[in-house]
Amino acid sequence: MTVHDVRLENVTKQFAEVTAVDDMSLDVESGKFYAFLGPSGCGKTTTLRMIGGFEEPTEGTIYLGDRTVTGLPPYKRDVNTVFQSYALFPHLTVFENVAFGLRRRGVKKQLLRGQVDEMLRIVGLEGYGGRRPKQLSGGQQQRVALARALVNRPRVLLLDEPLGALDLKLRKEMQLELKRIQHEMGFTFIHVTHDQEEAMTMADRIVVMNRGRIEQLGDPAELYERPRTAFVASFLGVSNLLPGVVAGPELVRLESGQELRVAAGVLNGHTGAVSVGIRPEKVRIGGDGANRLAGQIVERAYVGVSTQYVVKTDVGQVSVYVQGAGAHVPGEQLQLSFDPESAFVVSRSEEDRP
């Protein structure tokens, strides 16, 4: 039986005339790493703040386990939150920052020391207990904030874009560290981010949000390989969307008149105006894929691990990624191909949504 640590039932949050979260229902499975992903203003941070008790829903109910927490302040909810700003006490040592919540709960001294030392070990700061926050790097301060939140063993840890202040290299290191810590401790993590790569790297389940609603929920591979809407396809990585109409059970006729084949079940009830989606790395230059497009290279960019081409075709520009330093140049005419199994389909009406 699946245990859910957080449940939202028909939750709406309005600020004056603005609906930040719109009738949202969600079950967060215990022990999993969830990411709320979406552009600015999509409602992801507001949703996190409602779970944490920093905002109250206008309508709907929030549960932690089987307990209704709607209306309860943050300190009466079994959650802790880590913010981008760290919010460490500058006058306290690392040890005392981490111990702060335990002391407030009246944990005995001998037990307290063992718990703090163990938490510092888990976050990779063993031996740093005597230092003050100003003596630490940004990444180390972030680890202290994590340790302080986790030492109280909350049911759920909420992470409000905690890596946003770090440089790129450190951010990537901390993504893997957060994932390791979550696996080691087995707590439920809910992480807010607008960074698609960050969500893909860290999360077991991604909640893609748009205009206050859940656009799609799934594991990273599912969302990337089989996005249900054009918004998800475009927000989670780069997608080529080729407009056409459904012409058969596994067939889409493009605006140029050319027909593309898709795998069985991919149309999934779609009729009328659709777009065939194909990721750039799944398009081959030449090759023997069942679907073929002729075009001319208009742009080329070498980015180390791959070469990225933009190819002008009869149905619009198509992005193509090839591994390594590609040999083709702008102006060159070539044939592209891809397999039916690599394509997905979204409704054109969904594609046109703002």
C-alpha cells in the first residue's frame, strides 16, 4: 500500500484578482524526491509555502499523512524548510546552528551531541562544528542549513530554490549531494526549481506546473520521452514540433503534405490538428529512419560534447544534436531521419495555449 506524506485536495490560492494556484490536487509519495518545476509565476513556490504553513489556501485542504494541517502555523507542522538565503545565525557556531531546534525541543545534552555530529557527517561537514558561518563557503553554508533542517527528522523537507545563489559548478555538485542525502535518510523532499536540468538530475518525480495547475506529473524519463502537452515538451528540454493532422492510426500528415509514422499508441486518442515532436538528439543526419526530411543547414554550434545544427526544412527549422565535432557546415543540403518510436504527439490546441 502506497503511503502519502503530503496530500493536496482541490487547493486554490488567490492574491486579490490573481489566482496563483488553481484547484490543485496532488499526492506526494512517502520517501520520494519531488520537484515542482515551472516558469516564474506558475504557482510552484506558493504551493510549497502552503504546504509549509507560510501561506493559507483560499480553498481546499492540505494533509500531512492523514492529519489535516490547513490553518496550522509552520511550527505545528511536521515539516522543515530550507530557503535560498540559508538564514543561519551568524553569532552561533556550525554545531549550535544545527543544534538549535533540538535545544528548543529539550533534547538531552549527550543525545543532542550525537545527533548533531551524525548530521554533520551526513552533509559532509564532519569536523566543522566549531566554525562560524562567515568562515564557510556558500556551499558549506547551504549544507549547514540542510543539517539544521534535517536534524529534527521532519516528515517532509521543503526546499525553496536552495541552490539558486551558488555558482554553476557548485550547484551541480550540490544537486548530487542533495540526492545522496535524500537517499541516505529516506525522508520525503519537495524541491522548487525553474531549472529543468536540476529537476531531471535530482527528482524521482517531477510536477510540471503552468498557470497555477499541474501540466504533467511523472518520472524524468516519462516526461522527457512522452510529454503530454507542447508546454511540457518545450519546457523540459528542446523539442522539434512539426505541425500536421492525424491521417491514420499511426500516421500524421504534415502541412507540406509529407506523412510521418509514429509508434502504436502514441496518438492515444488525438484527432485533427496535432504536432509530431522529436528531440534533437534523436534526429539523425542521413540514416535509415522511416521518417525523413530534406533540408539545408543554416546554423552550427560546437559545444564540446555535441555539435548542434539548425536545419531549414519545408516544415520549419529542425534542431539536430550529434555527438562530438560534426563535419557538416552551414549551406550544406542533407537528409534527416528519425524512427517512429522516437516521436511523440501533442495537440495543436494545447500548443497554442499561452
